[in-house]
Amino acid sequence: AQKITQTQPGMFVQEKEAVTLDCTYDTSDPSYGLFWYKQPSSGEMIFLIYQGSYDQQNATEGRYSLNFQKARKSANLVISASQLGDSAMYFCAMREGYGQNFVFGPGTRLSVLP
Amino acid sequence: DVKVTQSSRYLVKRTGEKVFLECVQDMDHENMFWYRQDPGLGLRLIYFSYDVKMKEKGDIPEGYSVSREKKERFSLILESASTNQTSMYLCASSRPDRGWDEKLFFGSGTQLSVL
């Protein structure tokens, strides 16, 4: 079974608007971390934001925020004021239990329109 | 700037060839990983290593092997390349046991085409 689900293969957003990229996860472990990475066409994976399973508040990093709904096992990425440079693949990932490994979702390709 | 460096950005090989993908990190990280990225499938873990000379199979190790003779270098080996191994290969590293927010650092990837 998929541990990380990203239901939007592709998304379009107008420049300067906000966009939400969906991520749901599946784990029975009470301790886990959730991550979002951006992959531009250059190929390198860029870390954006992290949310811990015990964190009380939603994580924020500049224009990125994570809408964490633990009961729904949802960790959606919100990008405010989209820029052309935000066009990229976005991956949701989870690290669970005491493991060192990360599980990644299939990704969402975001295209920002001028 | 901390870095994970993969030796080739693009590589073209023939079926049956032995292929080496090299990865070097300068962050003194104990953990190193090799992922394969395919459209619609995300990143899948091939092998990882927690220390020098140690290796563990990931989710899709068949057809691959790895070598970690030095802490900073982790090599992925395709013993006999096949066309279904055409893919983007990503190397990553991390520090262990530093907390839940310890993230992966990635290289730029190697796009391998097997003809």
C-alpha cells in the first residue's frame, strides 16, 4: 500500500496567487516526520519544510506553510504568492519510527503561469 | 556550501555493460542513500548505508549493488545494465540520530539511459 499519496499529478496556478499541494500519509507509528522537497528542472532536490508528528503548530518557512491535520493524516503544502520560479516537481516524504529511511510520494508538477 | 556531488549528470550505456554511478559528500554524514526516480512513482530506495563498508537493501535492490569503502563516497553499480534501468538516479546523505527534522541532502542526479 502507498504510504504517501499525492493525488494531483499536475497543477496550474496564476503568478502571485496561493496554491495548495495535497499529501496524505499512512503510518501506525506515533513518531514520524513529514517533509516537502522541490525539484526544479535542474534535478536537484531542495528541502522546503518539515513537520514533526508531535508539533502543535503548523510549520512555516517564508512563503511555504504546511497544513498539518494529524487526525486526517494530511500534510498539505501551501505556497503563498506564487512566483514563476516555483514551477517544479514537489515531493512529499515521510520518515517514520526510528528508521533513517524516507518514503516519498509520486510528486506533483506545479506550473506557475504569468 | 555543503555538497553532495554525483559524477555524471547524463550517462548513456549499452545493455549488458557494467555501470558505476559515483556519489561524494563533503558533510561527514554517516548515512548515504541511492534512490531511483521514475515518473508517477516518485523516489524509490535502492540501497542505503549507515557506515563505511555497511549496506542495506532498500525497496528495489534487484540488479544493483553498492560499495562504500570511504565515508564520503557511495557507489551504485549496475552489474549488467538493462533497458528497464533507464532512469534518474539520486544520491542523498544525512546525519543519523540528530532529531526528527534531520533532512536528506541530495545530489543533482544522474539521468541514465540504457540502449
